[in-house]
Amino acid sequence: MLEELKKEVYEANMLLPKYNLVTFTWGNVSGIDREKNLVVIKPSGVEYEELSPEKMVVVDLDGNVVEGDLKPSSDTATHCVLYKHFSNINGIVHTHSPWAVVFAQAGLEIPAAGTTHADTFYGPVPVTRAMKEEEVVTDYEKQTGDVIVETFTERSLDPDQIPAVLVNDHGPFTWGKSPLDAVHHAVVLEEVAKMTYHTIQLNPHRIDMDQYLLDKHFLRKHGKNAYYGQTK
Amino acid sequence: MLEELKKEVYEANMLLPKYNLVTFTWGNVSGIDREKNLVVIKPSGVEYEELSPEKMVVVDLDGNVVEGDLKPSSDTATHCVLYKHFSNINGIVHTHSPWAVVFAQAGLEIPAAGTTHADTFYGPVPVTRAMKEEEVVTDYEKQTGDVIVETFTERSLDPDQIPAVLVNDHGPFTWGKSPLDAVHHAVVLEEVAKMTYHTIQLNPHRIDMDQYLLDKHFLRKHGKNAYYGQTK
Amino acid sequence: MLEELKKEVYEANMLLPKYNLVTFTWGNVSGIDREKNLVVIKPSGVEYEELSPEKMVVVDLDGNVVEGDLKPSSDTATHCVLYKHFSNINGIVHTHSPWAVVFAQAGLEIPAAGTTHADTFYGPVPVTRAMKEEEVVTDYEKQTGDVIVETFTERSLDPDQIPAVLVNDHGPFTWGKSPLDAVHHAVVLEEVAKMTYHTIQLNPHRIDMDQYLLDKHFLRKHGKNAYYGQTK
Amino acid sequence: MLEELKKEVYEANMLLPKYNLVTFTWGNVSGIDREKNLVVIKPSGVEYEELSPEKMVVVDLDGNVVEGDLKPSSDTATHCVLYKHFSNINGIVHTHSPWAVVFAQAGLEIPAAGTTHADTFYGPVPVTRAMKEEEVVTDYEKQTGDVIVETFTERSLDPDQIPAVLVNDHGPFTWGKSPLDAVHHAVVLEEVAKMTYHTIQLNPHRIDMDQYLLDKHFLRKHGKNAYYGQTK
């Protein structure tokens, strides 16, 4: 079942090592079939070179395995929460890519410091609050999803316009219109985190870009007035 | 038309990923035929692996497409302004190469800190002032070119001796006697930005090199008394 | 003799250049046969491209060569001390991987700053005290092992839960259930050192992660309640 | 003439791009035949992929071309001064490798901060004083050599024990018993510069290693009591 989506999720997973976003098995990509409400996700702890489309695991939105011989990613419950609450997204990526992790470990959001950021993220990439002990001890992975949703809800952020988050002391999740789109956002996030880390070191007093420049760059690539690229 | 120049511009574009100057499609190279006043430039948002000489777009100096099925780079208007005002240049490169972007986001010029810089740039690489709201909202890409020209004019800088600029909160443009020469300058700029960033961290009180050392290194490679290399 | 272990140790050694952990010959891996009390280790100063399983050297736990035409690694005595005192380990790695060396040269432990660290190391990775002159002049390599053991003993650290140490002003040693496992820990150590170095630069006032998050991540991968991956 | 040495110098030059020590043509290696007092050196400004043993240039110790159709490296006069004054060296390397340049541009020596340094350099790697205007204007390359020799003479440094120097605001020169040995030292210098730069950022109050540890590591690899590696 879902052979096409399995192939798509498999190929998106294989892009993580290609773009140097993962060490060993530290990352996973999923995709969702919105009609069937089924999620396809990488199996837990399996090396990338051993993956194949057939090894992808199919789960329902409560994380129950529907098809597959392997255990799904230990982060499956987080993915499911995000699919339930962010209704436009069809792909999710989790990695421990180093520059994004640096901000997550520092407990700091990634400010919008220039047009490279603005081309993809319509404002700072937020960091969640630290998770509480009771959230970590019980249903940790589900509650990781909850604290991401809380971050977007309480700050009135639009997950379609800021398709990334840093989980405090942990690392990044990104998402998008497809698994491939989510990987694209993971690559941009890592590049932007690297650039902005060094900008802060070089000139900490001048980080936030002008709002009108942020508007211009995000909106020339997204929405009905976009004019970048060949489509539209 | 312009088959030779298309091939040259195509090959120069393909050097951007080779030298690790671009992520995805974040960069473009153009070249100009000064007799015909026509510019050949990369199409907008097309992946490098899908490029070919035939896909290059020909525009006039007002940015109107003269030949080609694809839309030209969204930065075309910036290139056109530079070709109009910097009369000796025949190639232009724009990238978001990370170390140059770090200085652009910090709003800081790259000081001339050593002979690696002086071999190519005859003085600091300037950063433009921040663009004003009205410059961003209307004719943004053309006005980006205008603010670059203003930077060189107001500071009496010679674009032939300093073939690079940082656009504030955005990134670098470089140029040269040919598209290939402009790529060469983009590579040097990125290397120099990396070195000088770390020099500033290590010893912020001692950055600017002696003027006579700057003179020596620039002039042993450029101008009528040059003696580096095999020609002359 | 020990043909299987030689092959295993050879292959583990060849992973050091693959994972960019060594420059030239600056690293070595060993493995132990706990029944025979014999250690297989890389020969001293031999280039990785010239290695083969047959060139591995067999020594007893006092470092005497039992088989092999080549001299064993100059660090052999350190390995032997660790095998004697850390009874559950079957493989050891020594490298000069740069980010781990940075902490060793700074004389600082690597704090547990996030879940990437916690997935492998159950607490900070310790740094030894500086070695005394008499320890360096005589039996230096053996005493290097002694000061590592002292570090774990005096601070009541469990080498099975923190499979790495930084030798002051020198570099890292890691170990594990097998030579391959020890290499795995060397890779993680380097990645974690890189991330946490930059976290300290970005936000020095907020480094240590919550103990309950450390517990959660270490214990979901290790011990009887682990649930990460396909086994168990 | 000197076919063997030309091949050796050619191969040593080709290691510079292999070890990521050069961008474009920013580096050169030479070797000397001490009996004939002739130096073989890379031609000036020629791309590495276009080099061959036959293109190497033979000069005498005053820098006069004895054989070869191409102009020798513009740094030839510096090499000649070093060969005249450092009588045990048979190979010299000059690069603009970035981490070494960072220290050169900062005007700071590379302190001996750990055993990785001590294994190759018996003390800090010195930086020259800034060159004076008259030294730069006239006979610049020869006087670059003179200021290197002055640095070693005035501080009573032994070029056989510290086979590297940083020329102020310029970059590194290294040397050795052969062209290959000089390249080896250039690689180590770059690695050590990278490590120690970050150590200074992490803990500026604790850089210099103990003298007895420096002695131990340098002398276990060099001199009559060396015991590292397979020879001796």
C-alpha cells in the first residue's frame, strides 16, 4: 500500500546524508496521505545505506503500525501530532543538523538576519520552551509535538510561513507541502543557522533585518504575488 | 544567437556549485556582449544540474527578454544597472556564499587584512547602506543595482580595482573582465571573508594592513608593472 | 592467530579516515580477546592506506608483542591499562579529532548540553587533570592510562555509561563493547564537541541540560528499558 | 636535468590541493639539490591541473633561471634566502592556508597548546615582525626571506625543530628534510592553527602546555631517543 508515498519518503530520507544533515541514523523523514490519514515514516535506528522503499513503515495518526515489519522511528508520535495540528503540511523532517542544534542547545530562536532567511522563513525560527519533567517522563515524543504546537499557537505563528522549529536542548523539526519540500527547508534552516550564528559573533548589536525587506523577499517567492522561478 | 557567450555563461554558472558557493539555486552568473548590448543570464530558479547553454536567457540592458523560453534570473535588473555604470566589466556573479553573507548581515565591510585580500581587492570590500522602504517596495532589483553604484560613486571606489560589493543584509555581487573572472572574484571574496572573520575574532585591535603592503600585492598582480604569472 | 579480531580491528581503524577523525597517522584502534587476554592494535606510524589485517599487532596486557613484525602503536600501554580496569570494554580508539582536542587543550570537560550528547554519554565527558612531570618523563603512556582510570574512579564515573575521556592538553580516548562501537563513540564525541563549543560561544550562561531530559535520552537507548532501534 | 627532483617537487606541489591547502594557484613547493646548489620550483601562476614534472623551473640560489620555459614562482627569492641560511632543509612550501593566515593576519604566533603541536613543532610557531616600507618596495620577496631568517636568529630558534613561520599579514612558510616533509609540516601547521584558534576562544587563560609535556612529545618523535613509528 502507498507505494508511491513510500518511494517519495524513502528518497527524501536519502537526501539527509546527501546534504550532510545527519550523522549515523540521527534523522528521519515522513510523509502523509491526507485522504487515508496514514503516515509513512523511516524505521527506527536503521542505517541509511540499508534503507529501501519497502522498509518504510506505515502508521495511523495514533502511531499504530498498519504495515511494515520494522518498528517506526522513535519520533513517530511527534510527527503524528504535527500532522494533526498543521493541516496543510504533508511532509516532516527531524535531524540533529549541527548549526540548528547549536541554537536549540542555546535556547535561542534564529532571528531573521538577512534575505537568505527571508526567502524561506517569514520571521524568526522559534525555539520551544524547555519541556517539563512530567512531559519528558511520560509520552515524551507525543508531548514534544504538543510543545511545538503550543509554540506556534501561543505566539500566533503560521506553520505554513515558518516551516521549522527548534525543540529546546534537542534540535530542529521542519515540514512542508511534501517530504521533499520539508527536506528543502531542513537544508535552508541549517545554512541560515550557520550564517546567523557567525553574524551574531561579528556584530551582535545589529541582527534583525528590516520588516519591509523581510516582506519583499518572502513574498516574491511565496503567495499569489510571487515572481521568483519559472512557475506562476 | 550569442552561442559562444551562452556557453561561457553556462560554464561559469556551473562553477558556482563546484566551488561550493551556492545552495540549491541561490546564485547566478551573467555575461555581456558589449557590441550588441545584450546580456546572457541564468534562468530563474532552475537547478544547476538541469542547466545547459541553450537554457541561458538573452536580455537587453532594460531587462527585456530577447531570446529564450525561460524567465531570466529575478536579479536581472541588478545586473543590467551594473553593466550600464561599470563600463569595463563583462561578467557578473551573485551568490549567497556564507562568509560573505555574514559580513553583509552584520552590515560591515571586509577590511583589507592581509596579502590574500590585497592580491585581488585594492582596499576594503564595501557594504552598501541599508535600502530604504521605498527602494525595496518598488523596482527592488533595479534599485539594488542603484545602491551598489551609489556606494562606489560616493566613496570614489574604482569597480575595476575592487570587483565586489556586499549588499546590506543580503549578500555579495562580484564582477570582472569576463564571466569566469567574476566567478574567480566570488571565490576569492568568500575565502577572504572567512579568513578575516576569524582574524577579527582573534585580534580585533589589529586588522588593517599597511598601505604599502596592500599596494605591493595588488600592483604586482594588476596593471602595467605586474610581474605575477606567465603573461607579461 | 585471532584472525577474526584482526580483521575487525583493521576495519575499525579504516573508519577513522572515513569519518575524518584523523590526519596522517594520528589515531589508532585496538580490540581485545577477553578469553585469551590478548590485544590486537594498529602498528605505530603506518599510513592507513598501507594497513591490512595481517599488519595488526598482537600484544599481551603488559604490552609485549606476541605476534607481528611491526612495532605496536606507541599508545599501546594506555590501551592496556584501560582494558585492565574497565572490564566491560572490548575496543578502544585514540584520535586527535579537532573539536575534542579543542576541549582537551582548554582543559575543559564537554558538558551535557543537549539530547545529541545524552543519546550516547550519560553526563559530561570528563577531562583528566594535567599529568605531572614524573608521570610524563617515565612510563608516560602507561601513566596516561592511569590518570584516565583515576579520573573515572575519583569522580565515581561509570566507563560503560560515559565511554570517552579527554586527556588534558592531548586528546580523546573512547571505548565500547567492540572496536566498531568505540569508533562510533569517537564520531559522536567529535560531533558533540563541535556543537557544544558553538553553544558555549552563543550562550555561555545556559549550557547544562535538565537531568530528567538527560535520563530520558540516555535510557531510551541504553539499558533494560531502551526502546530505540530494532533490537529489544 | 634534475629529473628525479623535478618529479619529487611536482608531486609535492600536487599534494597542496589534495590536502585543501590552496585555492587556485596560491601556493608553491620547491626542492634543492644541495650538491649542485640548484633549486626546482613551481612556475608562477600556473593552475595545478596543468602542472607536470617538465614544467618545474630550475633556478640557481640567486634566483636566475637555469632551465625551463616558464617564469618561476614569484616567491622564488624567498625560497632562495631560506635555503642559504637554513642549511639542513631540502624542501620549502608556501601557502595561504586559511587557519595559518588567520594567525598571520592577527600578528600572533601559534602557541604550543597541546601534544598535536608538540609532535611536530618544538615550541610556538613564530610570526615575523611587520615588514617595513623600504623592505616591501624594493626586493620584496628577498626581504621576506630575510625577515624570516631574522625572526629565527634574534629569538635563537632552530629551524630544524620549528619548521614553520608565519609572515606577518601574509601567510605561512614551512620547510623540511625534503619537499614531501615540508608539505607534511604545512598540513600539520594548518591543523594545529585550527585547533589552537578555537582553544583560545574557549579558554584564553590556559593556552601554553607544560614544557615537560612538550619535550616528551617532540622528543619521542625526533632525535636519537625517538621511539615513534617503525624506523629507529
